[in-house]
Amino acid sequence: MPIYEGEDGVIAWMLDGPDASYTVPLPTPGETKRAIMDTYTKEHSAEYQAQAWIDLARKLHGEHPEVTDPANVESVLIKTSHHTHYVIGSGANDPQKYSPTASRETLDHSIPYIFTVALQDGAWHHVDSYAPERAARPDTVDLWHKVTTVEDPEWTRRYHSSTSRRRPSAERLSSRSRTARSSPTRSPSPTPTRWAPGRSHGSST
């Protein structure tokens, strides 16, 4: 018997109880199986809401390498959805999200940290990016503490859109030698928006 059925199954204990029933749509014989196109896998080893930020930070690393040096940056303001701002952004008011001694589990849920490391390294590694010595690097801590987030109602609206499937966000990076720039990112790489034909792909600047 599948683990989700029966009086001691997943449905009984973790979902709607032993008397619950569900209708699961299945493809008809010969129909293409499309459910995988509706999943949101992660390219990077970080909280899902951070995926687009890693993509954007890597892009900025290549296009504007000067901003990897905190001496050239006055501030980084990330405009994003309500969920991202209050759960993994500065809106959480959690000082551990800015602490170089925080656990991996906390850093995994810190957009300021994730964005900073991906910006400086131009990459994201499932082990190295969380290493204590990486988090404690002085230039990283300096830049990290300049990163804040704010909720933008438009990004929140798009995040909850039932038609676009986009998970958008934007950043405003103020450098000492250049005017501020803004780069909206519509969706991280491994999402239905990227996979499905006929939908917009990539990010815009």
C-alpha cells in the first residue's frame, strides 16, 4: 500500500485526515506528460526566493566588476516581493542575517548575504559559498552590511500572479563612481517561465 494511503498514511496524519479524498488529474493515454513543466526546481543550493538574486548577482559580476569592491559601493537596495523582503530580507529584522558567524541554515535564508557572495564570486557553490571563512571575509562583511531590501507592491503583485508564473525582483546599486542602476530579474533559470515555449525568457536590464 502506498505510504500516502491508509489510516496511518501521509494523508491521514499530515494532510486532511483519514476520511479525506483527492482528485488527481492524469494525462490521457498518449498525452504528453506536462506536470514537470509546473515544478520549480532550484539551480542553486539556496532558498528558492534567492535563485533569481544569484542569477542577477552573477550577471552584475561580469558586467560591473568594480562593484564587487565595497569601497566602490555606497549602498545596495533590493526591491522585491513581500515574502522575500519579510522572510529572507532585511524586513525580517533578524540580525543573524547579517552575522558572519551565523549558521548555514540562517545564511541560506539571507538575501543580503547570498547576493553579496554571488556578486563578489560571480558564482554560487553549495559548500564553499557557506564556508565560515567565506562568510567572515572582511570585504564581504563590509559589502554585505550595505545591502537592504524593501517591498515593492508591483513585485508582490507579480509574484502572486496566476498567469505569468514570474518571480520578479529588482535591485538598485549605488556606486561611488557611477549613477545608480536598476536591473529587474523576471525569473530564475530553472523555472517554468524559462522552460516553456512561447513564454518570455531571461532577464532584462
